[in-house]
Amino acid sequence: MKITIHRGANQIGGCITEIATENAKIFIDFGSNLLGSKKNELSPKKIADLTSEADAIFYTHYHGDHVGLHHLIPENVKQYMGAGAIEVMQCKYQTLSKYQDMRAELAATERMIPFKPTDCININNELLVTPYFVSHSAFDAYMFVVEDKKTKTKILHTGDFHSHGYLGKGLFPVLNKFVGNVDILITEGTMLAREQEEVITESQIMQKTIEILKAHKYVFALCSSTDIDRLASFHVACKETKRVFFVDEYQNNVLQVFTKYAGTKTNLYNFDTTFQLINFAAEKVKNKLTKKGFLMPIRSSSEKLIKAMMNVYNDEQPWLIYSMWSGYTEENKEYTNQDIINIRKLFGTRIYDGVKCQVHTSGHADVKTLYELCKAVNPSIGVIPIHKDANTNYVAEGYRVFTEGDTKVGDRIIHIE
């Protein structure tokens, strides 16, 4: 067996992990670099060369830094993803196709093979791949157990995950019941560089949003349009305060996917009281929203819409919930998002700001959870940390941590680029 971390050991995003035996080869994630990254992206030829003998690619979730290069994968390579995640991607590309050519992305997404939790997928009778649900800021996200039938090596690849979402409490019961001890743990380490950041739970965000909606009639919430927990927090807060949960067509389509796959299991994810934007200036709509008030999820491309709505709903000043990573608001950084900065300027000081105002939390595991993960699966060979900054170190007392270079362990080779 050979494990190769092609990308992700020294950067957040762009994750590509290869696991190969003599007669089987798979990849877990094939992500693009984060927006604004100064690192060179892989060329189509490099991607074709890397995957020329691949049997399959398994995706942990639909964030671009994990799935962004999927449309460049040769058609003969099977690509697997959760069924709900595939539909979310289709919503995204169908909307974007109104503004740019998305034919390759849509075609590749339509070729994807859906799996369900605990499905065991046999690759050439050498590798067994089993997905298990994890809580993350993406809907329908998974970790994978990969077993080598010949050497009996057992690998856990966590993907991105956290334990402070609504379903995060299920992480350790799943590990204990279905995964058990492993030989190698491949895990994300995003929060290693943010050890001091306060961990806010989604329940806290919901309660804070209720307070905000009681205090203000018009609230816009700048957040990820595919973060099921955050949107559930806002939706429930609207129900509790009898505010209107006001969404545009794209957001409504995404919420319908959430309801289809998760709403039957828990009412938390049943987005049954949304009000879709068609014409915010229509008299009936204006009367309804002026009387009841609203919370509207928005995206970084929403500046023009917000300005227009501010002209109509001007009997009270609107407020902004900024429920995203604070780094996007920093000036002159490679990850600066000028569209987000422009939207924030529309609200002046009327902003509930991220973690410090308890309206945002990371989709990634805090350091304490990473350590508890190690103890739960007790990797006999060691830990391979990925999805982390280059200047951060993963310290798991009592466990070997693999970094750059080649390491031979028995008949296994670990290669980290």
C-alpha cells in the first residue's frame, strides 16, 4: 500500500489524497486551491496524468477546495459523492450557468455516482471504502474508512468535520460503533492555527439570532448558502420571532434539497416556512415584510439587491449578521473579498460580527476535538494531518505524526508532498 498526500499537508484547501495498492487506486477529494491563493493550479494534463490509472475518486463534500477540479477528471474514472451533495452542486451550477459556461461542471456532476452512509464500495477486490456521515458546514458530508483486504490496513480519512454543529454529537458514537481502532488516521487540522478562537455552538447562534430579530425588524445575514446548520439556525429564529425567512430562488432551491434529504429525519432541517423573493417591491410583499420584518440570507454577490431593498424598506434601518470567516474582511490579503467588504460598508456600524458577536462558528474541529478523535480511533501507525496551514504543527501525544517526505512503515509507504 502507498498513501500519497499530493496537496493539503501544507495548505488549507486544494485537498488531494491518493491511496493505492498493487491493483487498486483511489483518490479522496480533488479540490481546487482556495480563491485568492497564489499557488499554481494543476493543469488539465497534470490532472489526467495523476488519475490515468485511478479506479475511483471519493468526495467528502461539495466545497470547492475538495471537489473543485471534478470536471477535469477523465470520464472513464468513476466519481462518488453523497446523493444530497450531488443535488446541491447541481443547484449551484444551474444557477451559475445563467452567467457563465458551466456545461463541463454540470456534465461531470451528472455522471457522479451517489452513495449512502455505510455503503461498502469494493474497488477491484483489494480496497473497501465505507462512508460515514460527519457534521460540517456543508450538507451531506462524509468521512471514509478505507481497508486494504490484503494487508488488513485500516485508514480513516475524516474530511472536514466538527463536533459543535447540531449533529456533531453523533461523531464519537459512530466512531466507537462502526470504525473502532485504525492503523492510519488522515485528519484535517484547520483550527490548529486558531487555537484561541472561541468555539460557538449552533444552538448559541440560534439564540443570538432570536435576540437580534426581536431587536431589529430588517436583518440581512451574509452566510454560506449551503451551510445547512447556519440556515437552520436562522430559519428557527424566524419561526420563534414570527419574522419572515426571505430567500431568493437559488437559496430556495438549495433549501428544498435539504428538506428532501434531511427534513424527513428531523424537523430542524424542514425549511417549510420560507418566503421566496420574486418582486420585493410588489405592494402585497411590501405590506407583509413591513408588518412582520424579515431575515434574508445573502451572498457576496448581493450588493445591488441590498441597495435596492434598502430604498424600499426604509422605515427602520437594516442590520447585518456577518456569519462568515473574519479573514475575508481583512484588507490587502490574498484571501481578501472586496465584495464582502463593500456589502459591510452599506451597514456602517450596524453589524453583528462573526465569532465575537456569537453569530458565526467554524465548520472545522477545534484542537480538543482533534485530540479526542485520536484517542477514539487510536491509530497504531500514526496520524497524517492535512487541510492545515504550513506553519502549524499537529501534536498528538503518544502518536506518530507524519510530515513531508517519504516514510516506509513495513510494507506501506507514506509520501507527503
